[in-house]
Amino acid sequence: MQLAPGEASVTIRTHFIDDEQAAEIADRGKARRSGVSTRAAVEPAEKVDPLADVAAVLGDEPRMLTDEVRQRLVERNPSHYRGWTASDLTQLLRPFGAEPYKTNSEKMHVSRARVLEALAERANDTEESDSE
């Protein structure tokens, strides 16, 4: 508690309540809440697989501009991809060797073949770790 300038102390009033009084107060609070509905549990968030989503938005295109990939990701799942930047997309794809690359037009593209190879490699890694 912050004191006002020039004030040396503050008097705080307290009041003791016994178990019976505490139970009465709790019962009154419960009665006021009785008409309010609450959620029993939070629904689990839908699991997102960004690499599979990139493959899905590429469809049959051999390559696609990174900005178009990001736009399609937002259309696919706005709550997850809305804030994504080109850097986020690159960070997702780089560990798999599928990062965007420049073409002759000097624009950054994502390769469908590289993304599909990354998915296959990840599936193989998962199968190997499950068998161990």
C-alpha cells in the first residue's frame, strides 16, 4: 500500500469472522453464482502441423511465392498463421532443407518437391524412433 505524501501511517480496519460466519458468506456467494453457467473444461486446441499445412497450400504447384504461401496459410487457419512473417516460414522450413529460395525473377519461392521430401524424411524419422 502506498502512503500519501507526508502521511506517516494508515489505519486499516479488520474484522474477525468465525467458521459459521465464513460459511454464511460462502453460501451467499454460491447463491449469487447459481444462475451463471461456466465451462467445465477448456476445449483442447486443434493440433497444427505447419509443414503439412505448407504442403497442402502448395497443392500441385511445383513452386509458389512465399507471400502467396503465407496468404494461403492464413486462409487455412487464421488463428494460427495470421501473424506469420516470411522469416517465420523460413524458420519452419530451414531445418528440413526446404527453406525458400530465389529464382531468376529474384523473388522468393517455396518448392513443393522440397516440402514433400521434408515430410517424407520426418515420417521416416518418426517411424525409426517409434521402432526403437
